[in-house]
Amino acid sequence: MPSNMQQRSGMFSKILIANRGEIACRVIRTCRRLGIRTVAVYSDADADAQHVRQADEAFHIGGARPQDSYLRGDAILEVALRSGAQAIHPGYGFLSENADFADAVEAAGVVFIGPKAASMRKMGSKAGAKQLMQAAGVPVVPGYTGEDQSPDLLQRQADAIGYPLMIKAAHGGGGKGMRIVRGSAEFLPNLESCQREARNAFGRDRVLLERYVEQPRHIEIQIFGDAFGRVIHLNERECSAQRRYQKVLEESPSPFLTPELRAAMGAAAVQAGHAIDYQNAGTVEFIVGQDGGFYFMEINTRLQVEHPVTEYVTGLDLVEWQLRVAAGEPLPLAQDAIPQRGHAIEVRLYAEDPEAGFLPGSGRLVRLRLPDPDAHVRLDGGVVEGDTVTIFYDPMIAKLIVWDADRPRALARLREALAQCAIEGPKSNVAFLERLVRHPAVVEATIDTGTLDRALEEFMPTTPAPAQARRARVAAATAVLLREEAQSRSRAATGADPTSPWALADGWRLGHAGQRRLVLDDGAQAHTLVAHGSAGDYVFDDAEGGIVVQGARLAADGTLSARFDGEGQRLRLDADGGSGASSRVDVHDGERRWRFVRVPAYRPADADAGGAGDRVLAPMPGRIVLIRAKVGDHVDAGQELLVMEAMKMELTLKAPRAGEVAEVRVADGDFVEADAALVVLAS
């Protein structure tokens, strides 16, 4: 078997990317710029994925489930050797922090583009990492990291540390296996839940305890190390906007840090890197109290999802740095040469339903419209219109990153970019993000890691004022009429008599004034409007009276400008290509969005949906991990009956009403499809 070991005198000529989606496409982009050929791997579910299409070569490695494909280190390594790849880039997630995989890669004569396995192992346990950092002089939160995991001892340790405290899975990550406990009586139930989630997610249920810092900020420092013993930092990213420990918005620089605190945290991060002989890209995460006290949380021994924020403010390509360091080159810049310019913010567009507890979604992206990238707007994505968001992997559609000279202007850029997003198919979090970036806690930079969980309803899209909603409806109706008139003129121009009055689309009828009747459904109610006029000048009558529209013009970019009862306004509209009853119009007034569908003026009443509320249905495909009810049990409304795991999260399913359990149709470990009846209550 030929050796694939890269000669350390030069850059790689071919690498394999042991990942999928957005990060695989991101690595391919840098490799293409550097003239490096790329090898992709793919599962059954990803045969037509973008990373497969963009790579120079692609190899199938197994089934749709991660454990059957992207977690199969042996299959990935075999492809690397067969394809002649000199190195493997693990991306993030999957095998990126698996020390055994890193060892196997190096043992096979292939370069692992990441830290050494020994460094990973030192950070693989949160408990061991905390002890190591404490010995190295890096500030840590008081707590318990011992081997003895008996519930009685953990209860005593928790009581000694004091409340509130946090239980954390020692081998966890990504917000999994974490619970906040505010009183002694709550400790043991939370311990059981945390350990169960840790076992399911990481295969080990060891936990550590630490004092919970109230209203903290989450600030992380990007570090880089090379094989020559140098470690530097590339400044910070603030990730305090979180929901259930999952980052929602990231930015750099942090609006919370003073220059002195930034310098102290940067120095501590470099110290942490030296403590584990760190090489390549890593992130040192700190929790920061309102008083400025900061404490080590963990080192993520990989590239982070939010690395584009650092790339924007430094002007550096971190993937290129990874490749150069892995190829044996020294760090490209010294600490005092790291640039810092302007302000960058990142949000993640997800296929999820904020109104249903952010339940992850799946399905075909029937329509995907995102802003055009430029010097101020960057998009990192792994799907395009027509692709499918599958149930097997993270439901991220794209990362949207903006940059400008300062934070207020960057926020303005982000608001404008979000307004240009349109996603059809699975539900998305776009409207939630639009509300988030306008909220005072974000605008004034006072948000902490618990803000969203404490007051999530404040960040959810609100019910618009009736007058605002009515104007949006009228704008949608105006767009429908303008488009129909343009289509009629186009048809007439190709007809036998282009000047015929019968070709006009002004609603004129013999014997009465012209009028057109439209019914627009906003998802909650169907609204009837009767329109008089044409060519951008209309009078609309609805249940609330009349409204006059004058000078309406629909530009090529989808913006509608018009005077509504004499008041001028510009709105962004986005319409499908349908006509008549199939028309769909999205309206954005600069702050919020509406969707209207033109429906037939008369339609049969919807069939009775029925349902007596006697079934617990699976909200999405997933695996049953816990059953708390059995046949014959009497349950109360809202009582927990099942726990299922789906798309990297645990979902609690509750009784829809009080009653007796008549059937339990699943067992522990069963994989179920969406809408499957899991528990049936007696009628």
C-alpha cells in the first residue's frame, strides 16, 4: 500500500473531507482557491448533496444514519488511502474531536488536519480539563470533578457547592447533558435526566458539578498553535445569545469586553493552549460574570461553526491556516500582527418551527432565496433550492454572516439581509431571527446566556397591529393586480389585435363599474377585497371600509412603492409565478413579514379535522428513549408519557388530556415515523 504521508516541505495536493453539508462546502472553497483537490464522502441520504457535487471526487461510505456513515472512521480512512488523499479534514461534529480516529489517521500515514490526539484526550473529559486548567493557572469555576459518581455523594457535593449549580456531562458538548439546579430537592431528578441524556448522546454518563454563574456572558477566544511550540489567539467571539445552551447569534468583537479584559482573556486562552501542547485551530470558551470575572469552560479542539465571524474581522482564512499548520508550516502571523477591523455578526438559518418549541424540520426546499453575497454579506451553506433537509442530520440551511465598520451598522446590514430571505418547504426560524436582532437586549448588548430561556416570548414574532396587517394585505392585492395586468398586456402584444379594448385588464364590465374580487388567506383567516381601478391606481373595499392606493409601481427587484390613503410607503414583495387562484405573495415592511395566498372566491368548507385528543403522536421521526406509562395507568393532562430523541434533541411527549392508557404502541429503542400514534387513551 503506498504511503499517503505529506512531505512537510510543501502544501497538500489532495485532501479528504470527513464531513458533509455546509462545513464540507466551506473547506472545498478554500482548497479550490489553493489548488488542492478534494475528496468527499457521502451517505445514502447525501448522494445528491452539494458537497458531493462540489468535490473533485466522492465516495459512498454507508447508510443514512451517522453511525452507519460519517462516524465510520474505518470506512473514511479506507477511502482516503484508496483515493490518494494526503490528509483528512474532519470539519466539526462527527469525528472531529475523536482522538482514536486522529490516531488511526496518523498511524495510516495520513495527516489529521487538527490537534494531536494527546491534546484531544486532555480535553475529552470536562472534569479532567478543569483540573488541568486549574493546575496551569487558568481561572475555573468552583465545583466537583471527582471520579466517585454515587448519587448520595453527588448530592452532598452539590449542597456544599451551593445553589444555583450546574450539572454537566463530563464527556459532553453542544449543550447536551446540562441541567441548572436551584435547590437541593431538585438535584436528584435533574441528575437522573442529565445522566440519561449523556448516555444516549455520548455513551458515558459521568457528570461534573460547578457553581452556576448568574446572568453570565459566553465569550470564546479563537486560538491557533503550530508544531514549533507557538500558540496565539485571534481575539474573541461573543456567543451570549443562546437558547437551551445552543448558540443563536455570534459576534466579534464582544460589546461587553473592555480592552483590559480582552487582553487578560486572550492571555489566559494562550496559556490554556500551551498547557495541552495545542496545534491547529481551537476555541477556548469562557463564562464571564457581570463583574468581569471569567472562568474556563472548555476547549473545543476543532474549527467552530462560528469561525466566519473571526474571518470577517481579521481578514484571514482560518481553513487555510489549518491546512498550512497541518502541512508543517509555522503560524503565518505573530500575535501583534493579528488584524482587527469592524464588526461581524452570524446567525444560523434553520429548518425548525419556533412556534412549536423550535421543533426541527425536514423536507424539500421548494424555494430558497437568500441575499446576494458581497463585501458586507457572506453565506455559508450546504443546500440549494430543490435539496432536501433530511431527518438524519443537523437541520441548518445556511449561516448568514454580515460585516460593517461598527456594531450598529452591522446590525442594520443583518436586518436587511434577513428581510431578503425566503424559505419554503420546511418551516424556518427567519421571522424569529428578525425579531431577535431588533430586540433591545440585542441592540443594547445586554443579553446574557439565560435571557432567551427566561423570556423567550419577548423574542417571538408578535401579532401586528390591525392597521399594519391591513396595509400588508392591500399591498399584496395591489401586487396581484399589477402582475395580472402586466401578463394581460404581454399576451395582448402577441395577439392578432394588440390595441383591442378587450385586451385591457382593468376589470371593466358592460353595464357597471369595473371591479375585481380577491380573497387572500394569511393562514389564520381569509380576507375578501373588492378592487376598482387599474394601472396602479385602485380603491379597495373590505370589511373595514375603503382604502385608496395611488401610484403603485412594482419594480424588477420586487419592491412595491405606493401611496396608501395618501401616505407613501415602500415594501418588499416576493411572489410566485402562479396566476389566479394559485397566486402567493410575501410582504415585508422592513420589520416583519406576511404571507398571503390568493384562494378561490368561493370554496367548500374544510372537512372536519375530527380527533378527540386521545392519541399521542410522534411530532417527527425519531427514536423512543424512555416510556413512563403502561396500559391501565391513569394519567393527567400534560403528564409526561414518553421521551423521544430526534435530530440531536430530546423531546418530551405529554398526555393531551386526563384518562386511562389503553395502548402503548412502542418499546424502548424503537424508531418511529412522524405522526405515528405512540400512546392511545381510552375513549
